[in-house]
Amino acid sequence: MIRITNEVKQPSLQPIALFDSYEGKAFSFTEGATGNNKYFYFSERSGDWRVFRVDLSDMTLEMLNIDCDQPNGMFLRGHRLFICNEKQPQPYVSVWNLKEQVASKLIQEFNNLPLNSPNDLVCTDKDTLFFTDPCYSDKKRDLPQKGEYLYFQNRRGETKRFEEFVKPNGVILSPDESVLYVADPGREKVVRVYLDESGEPTSINDFIEGEVVDGMATDPLGNLYLAASRWGDPKDDHIAVYSKDGKKIGRIEVDAHPTNVALVANHSLLAVTTNRSVQIFQIEIGA
């Protein structure tokens, strides 16, 4: 059991569940951590590029038949599963309706040019959709957007560019949705983007420095969980925990490179995607 308060974290134990393959095929890069009280969803980004779901009541794993193209980051809001689709030459942002089993493409271009490669996304309760659009490809290529940006689409369907980053990655909302956190591992920082009552961004400032962050999660206390590890250094594989005031209050060890993280099952489980498995820990959050 991991115990997180606004002051201290006790050392973590072993995960209560670990998934490293499906039907005999090993996972090699899991991502897209998201979920609710019943299910945890994640993407598998190698080979077949599939989406999976874990039933949290009995820890059973199933592959979903979802219409998507090389899924990366995902975000669940009610019955809508928002997905970053990386497939070139026309990557896009989509939403999958879990009730109706229907996909809709939401954003395929900006200023009449293709997106770079949508990486992570989040949707507010006012239906403002944020997504990062970096380029992590090994192949050097001209970026269609001539830069790496944070974008948002408001509930009127208007897509706007907000800010340029060195290498934008994970995004997550504060519990009251007044702040959007954006990871910029290119600068080894996490920034805060302040949102107005309609859910649109107004201003930005640096928040956490010195962390190379991929995906993130927040808990009801406002603590921030960061998949914060440097590639090529197994000793650095961990989840960093920060208070809402920016104080580092914990470190949760994992035995693989973490790519994303989500709190599920009424915030009683911490689900971590890594470069070779999914690990689920019990967690207790208290004031």
C-alpha cells in the first residue's frame, strides 16, 4: 500500500497486478493511461497498436475493437474516450463513443496543414479539449506546423494554438479544472496554464523544474504524479509525487521506464504504463 498525504509518502510495495503480454504477445511500449471507477484503459504502441481495458473488479484484461490509427495518449470523460492518433502522414485527434461504438475525427489539421504527431490530451467538463503536438520521431523531418505547440478546441469547435514548447508531452487538469499542467521534457519543466470559467487558457508560468516528464495524473488533494524518468537509466525509473504547491513529497519505484500514470477505482489504485508492462498499485490518499 502506498500512502500519500500532503506531507509524506511511505515506501511503495509491489504492484497488485502486472500485465506484460496479451495472448502470448509481449507488450513493448504501453501508454495512454486513463480510466474511471470500473475500468483502466491503455494503448500498446508497438506492432498492432491496440487499445486495452482492465476490469478493476477482477483484474481481467481485454483488447478492444476501437477504430483508431496508432493510438498514443488517451483521456476518458464519461462514455467518451479521446485518442491521439499518430499514424502519418495525417495524424489526428478523435473520440470513441463507448456506448454507441462509433468514432469521430475531431482535429486533423491546423491552418490547413497536417498536425505533427498528437501526443497527449485532456477534456474539461466544459468540453474544452487540450492536446500537445510534438514530434518524437527518430526520423528528422520538416514539421508541418513549424513548431511544437499546445492546442485547444472549445465547445464551439474552434481550434486554437496557445503556446509553443520545446517538446510538449503530457497534460492533466487540477481537480477543480482551473489549471492545466503541461509537461515539457525538452526544458525539463512542468508548467501551469491557468483556465478561465469557460475552460479556455489565459496565462502560463513555470511550476516544476528539473524533471523529465512524460504523462501525469492528479489526486483529490491536488497532488501531481509524474512519470518522470530519464531514458537509459533504469535506476531512475519512478513516479515523482509533488504537492499542489510544487513541493516534492514522494517517489514511487517501478521496475520499468514509466510513460504515463492514472488514478482509478475512486483514487484507490495507481495505474502506471511503462515501456514493457502495465503495473497497478494500491494507494491511499489522505489529508
